[in-house]
Amino acid sequence: MQPIPASERWFQSINNIFMFFLAAICILPLIHVVAISFSSSAAVAANEVTFWPIGLNFYSYERALGDPRLLNSVWLSVQRTALSLALGLLVNCMAAYVLSKGGGRDGIAGYKGFVGFFIVAMLFNGGMIPTYLLVTKLGLYNSIWALVLPSLVNVFYLILIMNFFKALPKELEEAAFMDGANHWQVFARMFLPLSLPVLATVGLFLVVMEWNEWLMGQIYMKGDNVPLSTFLKSIIAVPVIDASNASEAAKLNNRSISSAQILIGALPILLMYPLLQRFFTKGIVIGAVKE
């Protein structure tokens, strides 16, 4: 076994230190939010809380979970994310399967034209006002479909899945056709089961994007019928505390309640990401290099 060169050891050491500080920059704000959410109102108001709760209590979570607007927004976000995940994967996978055939005898006529169309659509869109007019004219305003349909097709995800499909061995597909399978059977029984890494990666992207996106909820929804990210944005921008008596008011603090609501909103993503992490790198890399 050859010894590791000194230059490579220095590089690894510097790289490890850099990654440590980068991870600290990412995780310390989250720890601070958690500490504020579990701290007393007086400690938060006095800016005494750093990375450890002071005056440990759960009153902020009682208030946050007792707010029906928060629960309604969580349920709407769950519906939106589930529909976007299921329909988004289906639509993008179907389009990617067709485009993965390319042109020529086995592909589709005008293949390059379709790819160019999708690339242009990825770089340029109709804009906010035309999209809003289209959503309202279709009768989607203030419905769950106003949050799902406009972002259903994502060209970046489509290209990622298409490159993965292209990397699959053609011999498997040819053998299936020789056994009498059609394109629908090859797509459903062969391509999708073999594409779990890229589907998990795209699924993670979809879930994070749909769960955190707030602008569409503010534009297309009204009243309290908004997704969680839009609701959190509104209470952080304009915090309101309604206390019925002085003793209850002493327990309340805008920052602690907002921190509790933010943590509740981020918790599903924090729990989901470690489960899909093992698929993430493989799904990104496979299909990126053309042999």
C-alpha cells in the first residue's frame, strides 16, 4: 500500500475543515430556532437564548398546534405535496421515456425539435400575469389544483430522468419486445422498477420544492385556505398575538411561537431526507456520463 502524498493529506485536512464550517453554518441557525421555540418568553425577549433553551417550556408548541389555521395549512400542504409527487413523477417519467428513444427508426420524428421546445420552456416562461389569468379562466383559483398543475412538468427533472433511461441497457428492452411486450409494459414493468434511484432523487426535489414554495399559495389562494409555507410567511411578516388575559400574555412571544411553527413545518423534510439520502448521489450521477 503506497503512502498518501503530503499534498493530498493537506488537501483532505483543509477540505474537512471547510466542510465542518459549512455544516456548522447550515445547522447552527436551526439549533437556534429550536432553542428559541423551547425557551421562556422573558428569555427570548431579552435575547438571552443562543443554542440552548432557557426556561424550558412547551407553551409555544401548545399554542402553535392549537391554532386551527396551522393544522389546515399543514393538511393542504400534505395534499399538495402528495398530488405533485404522484402526478409529477408520472408525467415527467412518461415524457422522459418517449424522449429517451431519440430520433431515427426507434425514436420519434422531430426528436430534436421536442427537446429544443422543452429547453426553451425551461429558460423562458409565460410570466406571472399570464399564468394567473390562465389559472383563473380555467376555474382553478382557490383550489388545490392551482398549486399542483402549473408546476407539474419540470424540464430539469424530465432531462434528469431521460438521461437515466438512456443509460439503461438496450438489450433488456429488446428482449422484452421479443417476448411480446409493448411500450406501456416495458415502461411500467421494466423502466420504472430499474429507475428507483433517480425517482427517489426527483421525488425528494419535488417534495422539498412543493413543501417550501409559498408564492403560488399567496397568489392563487385566499383567506385561511393557504399552504403551510404561505401561512408561515404571513405570520412571520405580520406577527399577531391574541391573549385573553395578562398571565397568558406573559407566556407568549412572537419569536418563540414563530420558531415553533417553523420547526413544525420543517420537520417532515428533516425526517424524510435521511431516508432518501442513499438514493440521492446515485440518482444524480447515473446517466450524467454518456458512453
